[in-house]
Amino acid sequence: MKIKIAVFAALFCSLAQVGAQENLSKKLQVYVEQFNANDNEAVINKIPNKDSYDWMAKNIPLLDCPDEEIEQTYYFRWWSYRKHIKSSPEGTLVTEFIEPVKHAGKYNSISCALGHHLYEGRWLKDNAFLKEYIDFWLYHADKGQSKRRFHQFSSWLPDALLAYYKVSPDDQYIKDRLLDLDKDFEKWEAERKSKNGLFWQYDVQDGMEESVSGGRRVQNMRPSINSYMYGNAVAIATIAKLASNADLEKKYKAYAKSLRIMVLDSLWDKEDQFFKTKLEKGPLHPTREAIGYIPWYFHLPPDKTMYGKAWLQLPDTAGFNAPWGTTTAERREPTFRTRGTGHSCEWDGAIWPFTSSQTIRGMANYLSDYKKNNAINTEDLYEQIHKYAKSHVMNGKPYIGEYQDEKNGEWLKGDNPRSKFYNHSTFADVIIQDLIGIKPQVGNVLEIKPLIPKGTWDYFSLTQLNYHQKTIAIYWDVTGKKYQKGKGLTVYVDGKMALQHKNLKNCKINLN
């Protein structure tokens, strides 16, 4: 009798999962039909709108949650990401602009948001094309070009490559690129390393022109590029360990340690409690800018209360907190939004999704991994994510563009064809890694550190999540009635229940 009951329970559970997936598929279809109806499809790359539902149904993790803005934007961003996947004679690429732009390289390629593209795309089930995209930048982008296209913009490629590997491990691929990553890092040193050991960058080649602290011809030492290079060094050391290359592992561990000390000593303003830009002529620029949060993206700051105080500026309306999101410079800055026309590309205060997604990642890392936190909480994080989701709109329809007015959400380039579907940030990755808390690992472990504030969501599900060649399904159900899988948190691995807990809490599942 017990065996029959167990079999019936397993069958009921299986049917419930099938039913839930069918409902999500129908919901996805409604979203896609809406997105397609709003689009004139002026540019068609590898996957046209008519194939977008089939592609998404097969490839993306499916989200169900009670926050309508977050859920709609999640699916819209996958739908728009798909538009940027492009075939070329030198492999599959992911574009930044849907329309061709003059400052792009071959096949409309631009390296500025490369790290964002890899972090976002790694969650697709069929993500092997990202290897072609990585190889394009490592081996093909500069051939036949009058200037180095890969280094046209700052990059955190090694870090993003490792992040991709943590979701879809391919030992041979990542090991085979170790020596080339080492050579490329040394090229960055030759091109951008100052005498004091820090890296400098023009603001425009950080992708952040007309900034408060920088300039197109000013060689300032910015928290952005120095954080990227720190993250790259940490990643190369990890890859070297995977490849059993003790010399390179030692080299990059030491490099990361040294660069970290220099950033803490030279870019941290003790009085203003913030990471700032060090000017070419010596002093720190007086203004706080959102790039001062990028060090937490790579876990660069130590777990000390003094550094955490920087996060007090995020919920502050005189700091970075505006009605439509996170500003790129603190709002108390006297020259806030005074550069240029207000309709070109200014990073002196307006909201840029590129920065919003970086700041949210740093914020989530701080909340998840730092114990000495007296500055922010999960409610602050949720507020930023919700505003970020809600900002994806123009004329009442889903939209992602270049940058926005912080007070009214106006997209400052208007409905410019070049800005439409601007692929210069992440969103799905923010929901998956930061809010729901999937923390990819090198080892065969599924770690979840949810940051959804208590009482905010009574339910959510994330299914069809591809991780370490396994299919993950996560359900949170306060009453147990929404998904019929019991109360609390339930995790399935390849269709089998791997964890169930009454609370939404940190957990680890061994996948071996």
C-alpha cells in the first residue's frame, strides 16, 4: 500500500509540474505576441520575431512571480537579447546596437558591453554560441582593422568567461584560452597601466563619456577599469588553477592582491567614504559617481564597516536615489547634468542601464557575502530592481534604450532607431543571480542565496534553468496551493526533488 501511495504521489507531482510548465508556456506566448505586435522589425538577425517564441520556449529559464513589472521586463529583455544574436563570417556575435553605428568594428561589433552579454547569455540552454563570440574578440576582432577594436573599451572578459564557465562548464575550452588571456592582460598593462601601478582610462573608452570626473582625453585612474582588471586577475588565477598552471595561478593571485591594495590606498576617499576617480594630476575628484560601486561587483573591498558606508549614498535622494533609478553621479553635485545637450551621451547624472545593472550586482554581492553591513537591506535592493524593471517603458510599451531622465523616465534620445533594443546592460542575470540568488560555482554545487525581502513575494518559480548540464526548477510557495508542491522552498534537479524547506533561506545542493 505504501508503495502505491508513493507512486501516486510521484505521478501527481509530475503531472503538477507538467501543468505548471504549460501555464508558463501560455504566459510566455502572450508576452511574445505582445512584443512582436509592438515591433516593426526593422533589423532581422539570426532569430526573427516569427521564431522568437519557439526560441525562447526552448532556451530561457521561465519566471513566474507576483511583480508584474519585473516579470514582463524579464521576458522582454530575453526577447530583445535574442534580436542581437547575429551570424558573421567569423562566428556568432552579440551586438550592442540593433542598427549599424559608425564607431563599431566589423559586423557592427562593439566590445563595451561584452561582459554584460556573457553574464546574460550564459543562462540560455543553448549558449555554445558565446564561445564563438568570445573567440571573435580574442582572435578576430582586430584583424584587418586600423585600430584595436577589442581594447576600444574597458573589458571584464576573463571574469565574464569564468562566470559563463560556472554555469556551463567546458574544461577544455577554458583551459585552452588561458595563455591568450595572460597575453591579453599584459597588453592591457602596456596600454593602460600608470607608473603608480593603477590603470587609467578615458571616460569615453570606459563607455561613460562626458562624466563628471573624466574627459575624452584625460588619463584618469577610475574605479571602473581598476575593478575590471582586479576581477580579471582573480578570474585568470582561478582558470590557471583549473588548468594546473601553478606559475600563472601564483602570478595572478599576487597581481590581484597588489592591485586591490593600490585601489584601497589610492581610490578610497576616507572623508567621503567612497571610491572615487584619481585625476591624472594627482588628487581624487571630489564627486561621488556610481562607478564607485563597481568594486563590489568583483568583491574587491574587504568586509569592513568603513567601506560599507559607501552604500548609505544609494537610498539617499541627495546621493544616487532618484524616482526612476540610480543616477550616474550623486545628485548633490553642483554640475549634475549640465554637460552637453541632454540628448547625446552624457554620464554626468542621468540613469544608464549599464550602470544600474552593475550597481545592483555590487549591492547584491554586498548583501549576500559581507557580514559587516549597517548600510542597506534587501528592501533597498528590491526597490532598485523594481524601479529598474519599471523604467523599461516608452509610451506605455516595453522599451529599452540608452539613458533616461532621472525624474520623469524620459528616454533622452527619444525613439531613436539606433537606441531601440539597446543591449548595453543585464536584466535576466539580475533576477536570476541577485534577486532569486543562484550563485554559480566552479564545483558541482548549486548554491542559492535569495535576496527577496520577507513578505514581498508569496510565490515564485524559476524553471527550465540550465546549470552544469542539469535542469533546475525552483519553487517558492508560502501556502503550498500555488504550485501544489508543499509549503516553502522546493528545488528539483532533473525532475527529482533535491531540497524542500519551509523558509526562503540560503542553501546548497550537491549535484554529484
